[in-house]
Amino acid sequence: MTLSAASNMSKISSEQKAQELILSTLLDGQTRLGGRIVMLECKDIPYLICFYEQFGFIKLEKDYQEGDLIQLIKILREDEIIEGNNI
């Protein structure tokens, strides 16, 4: 493995850890607040939007202005809802 390949693997590992932290934080919020709908906003970066879509988030289609944050929602299925007394 070249130094460049090792660097890329390290970067991917760091990104994966960050992604896991993001999802963990979102689900923790759902646990604390309850509800079935999770809404988030992110910068208009295709990589971020794709990442969230992989986990079932849907981009809200509207007329975004330049610099607006993109809004995504996910309606949790019954098996995805975490009850506060189940943690």
C-alpha cells in the first residue's frame, strides 16, 4: 500500500467515524424528544446530501436561494423509533 493509499484509507475511516457520530447524535435527539419526523439542514454539498439520502432522508424540494441550507426529512418507521425507556 502506498503512502497516498494509506492516507486515503485514513481519511475514509475518519469520515466514517464522523458519519456515525452524526447519525448517533440525530437518533439521540429523537430518543430525548420523541416524535417520528427528523428534519435537518445542511450545506448544498452533493456528498452530504447523498450521505443523508443513503439513510432514508428525503430532500425537500423548494426554491432554494444561493447560500440557503438544504432541508432534509426522514419519517421514522415504527422499528426505527427508540423509546426513552428502552435505552
